[in-house]
Amino acid sequence: MPDQAVRIVQERRALMDLMDQGPHAIPSRRVDENLLIATWNIQTFGNRHSDRAIQYMADICERFDIVAIQEVKTDLGGLSRLQQRLPGNYRILVTDPTGNYERFAFLYDKRTVINTGMVCEIGFAVPGKEHTGFQLHRMPYCASFRAGRFDFVIVSAHIYFGKGDEQRFRKQEIEALADYIVKRSRKAKAFDRDFFLVGDFNIPDAGSEFFDALTSRKFRMPPNMDSLGTNFSGTKTYDKVAWVGRRSFSFAGNCNTVPFGDVLFQESGSRGAKKEISDHRPLWAEFRINKLTQELDQILNRR
């Protein structure tokens, strides 16, 4: 076996060990019992990634029932290659390009997660006469699913970063999106009332005004998320998995990142995992979906 092929197998094995044991172990997927949701900003995810990088990305994505991917570029070649490396059960939903020529995608295992029909980008109503109003730079992606006894809607966002005075738009985007979701969660119409909000919020730390812009809307997050660094070096808490605080949500207590840079592209002369894969780590959380009370609560909520 050529040296490169041996190296890839060794690193894939090291990646499995990272995700199977130790502080970053990922729970096993159990059909109709738990739901593993991940969010991952894959930097400029077009068709530039090597086959080796795509294989590693597939090894990671296969650990989850659904992965919300941000920063998919206009060229869908990389996303298509990723799907080909996964078992045939995985399906993709993807948007048109939005701000900065970026798309959003949901990658999900049809054996454990069923798309229940609603797929849309989130845009805000603007007055017909003026044709102007506030919109997010990258229009968030929204889809409805069912897993086990649990129906839910998941919204994937990539919040504008901004520099200097432009940072006000970061806070404004988070507030506007959070307000929109909370409002929809109170009405049993087109949307299911149980919302996940995931993605890259560019929130650097728990004490920032951007973090408060989300939590002040009564979104809940795993208690350890304040300290989970999701950039490549693990120093910034940019990415989040949050949900509207409703009884039907049953967080299983497990949430973490996948620090793939610890084990991948380790050889001398390599550009490194940050350049080869992404400058963000995947972030995931586990939820229970097998409680009859969840289904009953959702029926009552629709009334």
C-alpha cells in the first residue's frame, strides 16, 4: 500500500478514536431514540477540497443524523462529492446562493430523519410601496423534519461579522432572526412550533452583546456551550445549537465539538487541517426523541 494511502487509513483510524472515546466522544446513533444534530461552517466549501479532505469530512458527518452546513459556495461539486462518500441513506437540501455567494445545506440520514415538506429561506416582509426593509445578509435556511416521536423545524444561519461600526448589523441580525422564530413558535400555522436555531453566529464569547442578543429572546442552549470553542483553535465560541424553550424539547445532556485538527493532516509539509478542511470545528448536541409525552405535548401545542 502506498505511503499516502497508509497515512490516510491511519488518520481515519485516529479520527474514529477521537470520536469514540475520551472527552470528545460522540454518543451512538439510536434509531427512534436519540437525535444527533451538528452544525458546521465548512470554509468556502466549493470544489477545492482534496479527496482526502472530503473523506475525512464524510467520516465526521456520518456520526450525525442531520448536519447543517454553512458557507457552501456556488459550485456544488464538493457537496456532491461529500454525499458520494457517505452511505446511500444521506440526502441533501440546499439553497440558492445568498449573501457573499454562499449557500446553506442540510445533510440528513433518511433512515432516522424524515423531511416533512417545508423548505424555505427566511426573508422578512417589506412594505410594497417602498420595497425596502431589513434583511439578513445571508438569508437563513429553514426546513421541517420528524425524528422518532418528535416534529421540529431547524433554521441554519450565518450571521454577518462586520468590522467597526458594521458590527451593529451582527447584533441586529441575531435579534431580528431570534424575534422572528420566537413569534413563529407561538403560532401553530405553517411552521411546527418546535424550533432549533443553529449555525455560525460569530459570537466570540458568552459575555458579549451578541450572546445576549440571542439569550435575551429566551433561547436555550446546552450549559457547557458557553465554553465550547468552535473555531479551529478552540478559542472562540462562534457557533451555536439553540432552541426555543418548550417542554417538548428533551436535551440529552451531551454537546461538544470535533477537534479534527488534532489528528488530521499531521505530516510534515502538509498545509494542515485548517487549510485543507475548515477554520471551524463541527458542533453537535444530542436530544431524546422517544418520549410519548413529547408527541402528546406537540399535539396540545398545535391547539
